[in-house]
Amino acid sequence: MTAVRTGDPVLLDGTEMSIVDVVRIVDDQVAIGVPPAALARLGAAAAVAGPVYGRTTGVGANRSEVVPGGAAHGMRLLRSHASGIGNLLPERDVRAMLTVRLNQILRGGTGLRAGLAEAMAAALNAGAYPEVHEHGAVGTGDLGPLAELGLALAGEASWIGRGPAPVALTDGEALALISSNALTIGQAALAVAAVQGLVAATVPIAALTSLAVDGSTEPFAPEVHAGRPHAGASRVAAEMLALLGGEVAPGRRIQDPFGLRCFPQVHGPAVDAVADADAVLVVEINSSAENPLITTGEPATARHHGGFHAAGLTLALDRLRLAMLSTAQLSAGRLAMLTEPDMTGLRPFLAAGPPGSSGIMALEYGAGSALAELRAAAFPATLGHIVLSRGAEEHASFAPQAARQTRRAADAYRLVLACELVAAVRANRLRGVSPAQPVRAVYERACDALDPDTRERPLSGDVAAAATLVDEIPRLVRPADARRTP
């Protein structure tokens, strides 16, 4: 458990939270604040009359069974649904879940009382979190993980750290609390934030490779992309051209391989996909998607619906991983370029030792292994299908699986980029290249971080250092936009 920082808190009101805010609360351990106006929106459920799913009825296929009112039914619901399996989740995942769920609750629509929201805020600011299992949801609500949170709030399950005082749940609050995809959304937000940085870092790394092989800048000419104006590709081309000095000029060859010549066309869709995923997540983080949705009119009403279904999020994450795979494949192609004397003017594999030295040869194998991991993680979660609860729920989005796959894909993508970065820096060093600004800042930082020794030696440490550096690169190129969508 990590201590929460003091200082200016992130204010949650259910309307304006971003991925950046989630990352600050979870990874930077920034405190949160809840405006009184947000708390004032809560508590409308008490006035709802008539049959209400999950309050006066059972859930799932038991939706037609009338149950006695009161808190006892809700506590039975929490106990039965707190049946997650597998490993316990790490602190950052559970803090992300708490953060997202609290923000959603503050938007209004759950009917939950302010006391529950205040208890969740207190837990976040104390650095406490409940034990939550990895598996228990398929993209139609994180019922299992959130039921584990509910039992902790009610005092029936333990907290890691000093949790808030128990809060007695009243009639209807159990289902209202767990009717959300907050864990999935939180995990997806952390994963997409990581991908945002990797997508942004890819362009400067590719620019260093282009410098090392005397690449042409004609593929990045404004007139090329004015003729086929896809937003992502145009943005990548403009940034690449700026990084390489801004002049459109031929290179050593009449045409470069696809790793450079088609870079905007392949990396551009990744830029578009990460922007789309960010936009979807902003909606999800600030949504009232609980079923039933409680309105605050006079009288209050309950609207039964399917807004909890996470199909849109899964599709956005699936698209993102497929786009990541394509641009990572291009990175592996650029790594291969750097092993070729015809491309660099240097010895095979950038070797500097006696004849037959292997140089960076092994990096291709490591990058290929990481690329295989990314390829497996890119398999679309939306291809899954399941029918649950005696046929009452005949479709699932598998958004939790898509979020976890996106995190694994990001880890693999980072390693592929790290291999290219190690090779590009080595090639530029051997050639005595002095890059122009702004890519010079990246090159100089990489030269500081990476061992200049070109003797035959293990390169595992170099790749590990480069993987850490990859996450720094967006701040080196665009300090003010380091955590924004590239």
C-alpha cells in the first residue's frame, strides 16, 4: 500500500474525469476531493415506487421472482456475487476501480446515498483498497469485483490498509453499487494511457532509424497526405518531417522499405485508434449506466435498460490492439533494416568486433518473441460468445478480457520499440550522426541511458534501459502534451 500524496486533489464530480486523472490518482497517488454539489445529487432512490429490478425482484433469470424489500435481500445479493476467482488484483487496478466507480456514482442515477460515496473517497485518500479477484466478469457489469467492494464497505470483508468505517446498505443499494463496469473501465484507462505514450514515442524512434539509414523524407511531404487526408497518417507524417528537420528531400535510395515509406499509413491508424479509445473511455468514466437508472424527478422513477453493456469499449480496445500490432510489425521491419550493410553503410548487425561478430543479431529474436506476444494479445475479444443466467443474458462483450489483453499488448509493444531504439542509437553512434532538434533531445537522452560499448556482450540490460526510456520520450519531444493522446 502506497501513501497518498497531499497537495491539490483531483476533484471528482461525475462529469469531467479523464484518463489522465485516473493515472494521477492511481499511479501518482494524488488525493481526491468531492464537491458538495456532487454529493447533493445522491440519494434519490428512496422515493421510487413500484417493481424495481434487483430491489423488489431477484436478478438475472430470477428477475420475475418477487422478493421482500429491505437491506437483507441486498446483502444476500452481495454475498452470492462476491465469488470472484483467480489471483487477487494489484493495488493499482483496485484503486482504478474505486476511482471510476466513485466518479460514476457522483454523476447521479444510482440512488446511492452520499455516505457510500464518502466512504469510497475516504478509502482512496487513506490508500486502502479491498481484496478483489481477477476473474468474475464478462463485460455486462463487473458484478463480482464490485460485490467484493460492497462487502468491504458493509464491513463483511477486509481492507488492505485502514479502510473506512462500515456503512450499512439500505434497500436497493446493493445492485445499484455493483451495476457497473468500473473495474474494466479503470483497467482499460490505465492500459490506454500506457499505449498513448508508446504510440507517441514510436515516431521519434522511427525518426532515429531514418537518420541511421539516410532515409528519404518524401513519404512525409505535405502534398502526399493532402491527396489522401487521413487524420492519423497526416499527423504522423507532419511530426516525422518536423523531427527530421522539416525539409522534403530524397534519401540514399529512390525508395525506402515499407518500415519508413509506409510509416504514416501504418502508424496513423494507431494514432486514430488510441484517440477513439480515449474518447470512449471518457464517456464510460463519466456515465450513469446503472440498471435500473434512477431519475431525480418528482416522483423519482426507475428506468430499466441495457446501458451497462460494454460492447463499444471492447470494440475500441480490439481496434487499438490490432493497430498496435501493425505498427509494431513495422518497428520490427525497421530493426531488420538496421542489420543490413546496404541500409546503414556499416557492418552486418552493426557489429564492431572481429569478423563474424553478431552485434545486435539477437535483438531480432527478442523483438520477434515480444511481437508474438502482442499478436496473441491482439486477438479480438469481441469474437467471444456466451449465454448466461438461463438464457436471460445471451450476449457478452468480454470487455474485461479486452482490457487485460490491451495491457499485455502494451508491455510487448514497449519491448519491440526498445529493441529498435537500441539498434537505432547504436547505428547513429557508429556513423557519427548528429541529429537536428527536436529529435536530438531524444538521441542525447538515449546516449546517456544506453551503454556505448560495442563489444560482443549481452544486450538485455540495454533493452531494459531502453524500455524505461520509451516511456520518457513523449515528454522529451512534447513536454506539455506528455499524457495527451498523440
